Amino acid sequence: MIPGRAGWLLALWPVLALAQAPGWETRVVELAPALRACLATRPGGMVVAAWEGERGLTMARLLLPGGAREDCLAHPNGMLVERRAPVAEADRRPDEALRAFMPERRCVDAWRVVDGAGRELGWLAYPGCG
């Protein structure tokens, strides 16, 4: 057993490494049309995780005002949301607490997401932003 602060740092290392590991946000420009479609009718919501869903569609986990979560299945071009489903409190993804995509800037340390032409697509921050 390693005593003191060094022991705590070693115990937290896996969590710290996960927090720094790149995730879905590395593809946020590509995913943005679907993410924006999912958020279009959910004011104040944010995407806290995204992954490839069935048939090549985009699945987004939304965190809604008040703390409820919802899964949204949308076409990658953002033209159609196929399905929405509530997420049980116990059904959490490990990457949900790390990053968040939102259509508007809500905190000063959010990162602007732009496409290749420089058009603003949204903002990346942490789920506590907002």
C-alpha cells in the first residue's frame, strides 16, 4: 500500500486517464447535424455521449434540464429523428460525465465547434456547464 497523496493519485489514475482519453467528441463535426436534430426540441438539453446506432444512424444520450436522460436516434444528416426513449437512472454510460455538446455557448471555457468552412455548429464543454 502506498501512503498519502501518492496512493490517492495512483488510485485515481484510471479515472483521470479516462477523463483525458479522446471519445466521441473527436467526431463532433461529423456528428453535429444529428446531435443538433436531437437537441432541436429539447431546450436546455445537451448531448453527453454519442455513438453509432443501428443502420449507421447516430445515437445521442441527452441530459435534459432537471436531470432526466434520453436516448435519441437520428439520421447523420440531421434531417430526421427516428426515435426517442427515456433512460433509466441506473443505465449510465461511463463517458457521460466527461463531455457535453450544446448548440449555444453556456460557459466561458466551452470550445467552439466549427465545420471546414468555419460555420459554428455548437459548443463542447463539460456536463456541469449550463
